[in-house]
Amino acid sequence: MASSETQPRFGQSVKSLLSDKVTSCSGDVIALTRQVLKGSRSQELLSQAARNMVIQEDAILHSEDSLRKMSIITTHLQYHVEHSKNLQDQLKHLMK
Amino acid sequence: MAATGDEAAAMESISKAPVPPTDLTLTLTAEPEHKTDATENQKAKRPSNNNDGGVETAEEATEPAEPDINALCRDMFDKMSVFLQGELTATCEDYKLLENMNKLTSLKYMEMKDISINISRNLQDLNQKYASLQPYLDQINQIEEQVTALEQAAYKLDTYSKKLEPCLPCLEERIMMQHN
């Protein structure tokens, strides 16, 4: 940000100096903002995080399916045990 | 040539570091306006040559200030704020996307946690019921082993009886001769 050029030169008016100064300041602000965003690397890190999350989604869905199947199998096993208990009661009754 | 006092003051204000406007609003003080009005009045005049003490001075011929400079400045800062907000909005949107994805994933994991809790509870009940059925299952195993042993003994007896069958007529003859 050169401030030495703000000294009045031959042929330059106050208005042109002011407009130049304003233009340079606005350009500096824009460049600063872009540099801050670029230096933080937020765009790269966030896009990488989103990409990893998308990759993990398939594994998460598969895990959920497996858990649901396990719950169904557990329910079937309970039915089997209940049936066995009924048979046990019948056996006791027969043995008497 | 040499600038007048008012224009020199204006140039000095330009050379100094500009104060950043708060909330991107621009407020012009009365003094510069007064100065610009004074300069305008002077600018409206023709550039005249003054001879004070034998030194010639001349006024710089400048353009008159625009009457809507305030509005233009406000417009400029508004647009700059919109631009900067747009620059920062991209990163905000990325964060919002990740936040939503994380929320959905946490909901998914909570459902999976509930399913896992149900499965563990059911399996614990199953283990208890299996433990109560264990003695009967052991008895069933014993019965099976004994039945298998009985079957083997029956096969052996059958084989031995088949071996003994040809000797039966000889034994009958002996018994008859002894009776006679």
C-alpha cells in the first residue's frame, strides 16, 4: 500500500488523487479478504471433509442394514426358544 | 503554481491515513463541505492572479464537486459490503452443508444405537432362557448317547444270536438223547 503517491504531483487534481486513493483502498480491502480466505484454507478442508463424509455414507447405510437384519434374526431366535419352552412344558406334563 | 491554503489543507487530508468508516457508512463533516464550498466559491471564480508583496499567485482551475457525492460514497460502500459478504458466504455455506451432514449422520447413529440396545437386551434374555434350558438339553444329550449305546448292544446281540442259530439243532438232539 504505497502512500508516497498521495503527494500532489504536477497536473494532478485533488479529485483524481482522492479517487485513486479510494480505488487503491477498496482494492486492498478486497485483496486482504481474499488472502484471509485463501490463507485459512477453509475451502480445501471443508470440501475434503464433505468428500470423506460422502465416502462414509455407504458404510453407514450398510451397517444400519446389518443391524436391522441382526434384530430380525434375534426375534426369530426368541420365537424358537419360546417354542422350546412350550415343548418342555409339554414334556413335563407327559412325564408325570 | 503554489496552492492556496484551503487546497493545501485538502491535500494534507488526502495524504493522511483515511479513517475506516464504521458500518460502512460515510459521514462527511461540515468542515470539509465548508471548505469545499469555500473552494467552490473560489473555483467558481476565475483563476485570478494576485500580486501580494510582489509574488504572483494563481488559483488552480478545478471541476466543481458533484452534489450527490454522499449518495455515491454510500452506494460504493454498500456494494463493497455486498461483495465482501458474498465472498464470505461461500465459506458459510460450506460450513452449513457440513453441519447438516453431521446432524443427519448423528440421527442415523442414534437410530443404530437404539437398534443395538434392543439387540443386546434380546440377546441377554435369550442367554438367560438358554441357561434355563441347558439342563434339559444336557439330559437330551445323555438320552441320545444311551440310546446309541443300546442300539449297539442290540446289534451285537442280534449278531450273536445269528451265530448261535446253526448250533440249535445239535443241542436239541443231545437233549433228546439224554431224555431217551
